[in-house]
Amino acid sequence: MTGSPWKELALGQRPPGRWALRARFVVVDLPQGRRLLENGEVVIDHDRVLWVGHDFDGDLAARYDMGEALIGPGFVDLDALSDLDTTVLAMDNQPGWKKGRVWPSAYAARAYEMYSPEELAFQKRYAFAQLLLNGITSALPIASLFYRAWGETVAEFEAAASAAEDLGLRVWLGPAYRSGGVVLDDAGVMQPVFDEPRGFAELAAAVDFARRIHRSAGGLVSGMLAPDRVETCTEALLRRTCAQADEMDLPVRLHMAQGDMERQIVQHLHGTTAPVWLDQLGLLSSRLIAPHATVATDEDLVRYAENGVTVAHCPLVSARHGSVLKSFSRLKAMGVRLGMGTDTAPPDMVLNMAVGLMANRIAEGRGDAASAAEFYDAATIGGADALNRTDLGRLSPGSKADLAVFDMGDRMIAPRIDPIQTLVYGATGRVTRATIVDGRLSMRDGEVANLDLKAARTQAQAQFEGLIARYPERTFGHPAVETIFPPSYPLHPSNSEILP
């Protein structure tokens, strides 16, 4: 059949019948390994890839020619931003504990939700749209607890499940919970505080939520358990978490080996590092996803490898704050499983691959450390394997029709070389032309199904500015906002003349 107009494909819908996408380049996964197909096409039937090759001669309802484009499996984001990101405020405003990242004890005693339930629901919906704009088809959402009363709520995750179904994003959902935190005493010294019954109550609510939503929305929405950071969790909370995850066959994501504050607190509380502590408890396993690992010791990494733990590598947010994985190549050589995450704004997986590759070569001190293909594999196959989903992160007959289409003719990335290298070395996620999830067109040319992005952007900015205005309440010494977040250059008075 002849090609069909791309703009006529209804956003947010599956085309009726079998249909095909054709492009200059297609990434295909064969029994002998991953291959690059030139001038190929992908045939989709409902939610699955039916066929990959050249010039399908069977019956098709429609064929869409994407031209100078790369079609590949959608990205799997193991630490996906589902927030209006507050970490961006800390990039040039340090130290974090003086900038509202650690609560003073007086505020901790009366901490409250700084967003309304409607605002919490909106930020998930808006963030999910941003993921789709960047070719991310599977996501494990992450958000900050610094502006929360304690943990996340089931109500906001009920809204998140509805948003994922509405927008067309595959998600693993679970409200973050904790049994403790770190506060600043009157002298400004960090002190761990715990409320274990509160943690158990939140875990019970999270388990109930996971049971209700697991494999819902036609399989788009699954459950996970998401204890917050390791230093905020007690042994009993983590034991119960892992037992529930084993019973329900759910992934567990736990941030650890990610920073000096955590390392100091865990050493103080347990006399060792977080990965060693969990291994001593028998809680490291292949269902565990551990973001960052930027302060992991050799012993930590050996234990990760021995127990099948997946490190969710988030190079952009780490580099912004002066830390780096040491290193992607080294962890891979040790047998540590590696996936990718975004964990900051923008949630740009292409940019994360680029930063990760450059940081890896700097850490290794050699220009041939790892490759664009290795990072692309981590962002697709690595994430899918962490979730025990061999039908995701791959493009082959029988896989889920979760695809991303990237513009290889973009005027900003000429001249093009190998398409994977061009994507990683010369582009950002802004060259994503389309994101297809479960055979449904969720994003096309900067438009997301069922969301007015222009209006949502305005709402997101206003909501974020409202949060910033409340920062003095939860910042040590309660300085003014202008002191917490000064401008890069002094503001010129609006009533003052600018002289020639």
C-alpha cells in the first residue's frame, strides 16, 4: 500500500488494524543480538510488534514513512522524574542543608504538605508528559519528599495511575514511604529521627495500593515498593518491604550509596555502608533497583554484583552536584547490572546518555571507555531486565509496541554519522518525533495526548514559584528567599536608568 499522512494518525489512539512505521534506520533485536537495519520498517498489531524487516508484503491498514529518522525501543527510566524538580535550585546554591534540603527541627515537628492534592496530581501528569516528550515509554516515578509532610500519599498515586492511562505511559507506581529522616538541631547539626509506626502505616498503604493497581489499565500500570532513602528506613521497615515484594513479585527501588550525608548516617547507625548492611540482613536481591551508587565502595559493588542488584545510573543529576559513578565501565566489568534514570529536569534520557558517556571516560581517564551503544543498551535493555520484562526495551517480533522515533535530519545535528552515535553525541531528547506506548501514539511532534502543554507549562511555573516562596519556613535560620536563592547577577533596579 502507499504511505499514509502522518498527521492523520489520531494522537492518543491505536490505528485500526495492522500498521507499519518505516524509517531510514531501525534498531532491531535478533536472537544473535542487537542490529541496525537500514531502510526498514516495523509492523504493529494492537499492542505488539508483529514484524521487523524490509518491505512487509502482508495486509496493512496504514503505513507511515518517517523519512530520515531512527526507530528504536522506547527508553526505560528506572528513576523517572515525576515532580517539579527542586534539585535544580541547588545547582548554584550550596550547601544544600542551608537551602531547605534538610529541615530544622522546629519545622519538622509541624511539617505539612506544601502542595494541595490537586497540585500533587497535576505535577505527576505534567511530568509524565515530559517523559513522553523525551522518548521514555516505561517509567518508575521519583519525586522529592523535602516539601512533603512525610511520605507520598495513595491519593496522589491514584491520580498518577489515571494520568498514565490517559496520557499513554507505562509506569510502575508506589508512594514513597519512610520511618525516619534527618533534621537540623538548634546548633545546625544533622540528627537522624525516627517514627517507625508511621513508616509501617505508610508501607501498609503502599502495599494495598500496589495490590489494587498492579497490571491495571490494560497492563500499563504496575505496582512497585518505593522506600525512600536507605538512611530514612529502619531494618524492620526494609525487612517487611522485601518480604512483601517477594510475596507480590514486585520491584523495590531504594536510593543508597548516593551521598556523603547518607554514608555518614548509615555508618553512625549501623557501623558500615548501606549495601553491606543490607547484604548482612539478606536483603540484596535481583528485584532491588538502587539509584546512583556514586559513593559505592569496592565491597559494595561486589555485593551488588553477587546479588543481581541493578544500579539506576542517573549521570546528569549526579554531575550537576559534583559526583560521578566510578565508573560505568568498571561496574559493567564487575558484573553489576546497569540501567538508566533521569531523576531531574529535563527528564532527557538522551542527554543523560551523553553526560554518562563523557563522565565515564573522564573517570576512566581514557577516550575509548564504553560506547554510545553500551549506554543506549543500558537505557533500554538494562532497564527492562531490572523489571524482569523481556518484552520491553527491545524491538523484535512479540515485543510490546513501545517505540521512540528520533529525527536524524534535524538541522542541529548535521553532519550525521552512525545514528546511535549521532543521537548520543550530538543530540538531546528534543529530537524525539514520536513516542508510541502499547501500540498507541502517545506523543507526536511535541504534542502529548490529552494535555494542553502550553497551559500546563504556565500552571507548572506558577505552582513551582509558589513552592519557592515557602522555602524560608523549612530552611535553617529562616532566611529570605532572596538569600536562599540569589540571582546569578545582582538585579538592576527597575526604576534606575541604564546609562550608555
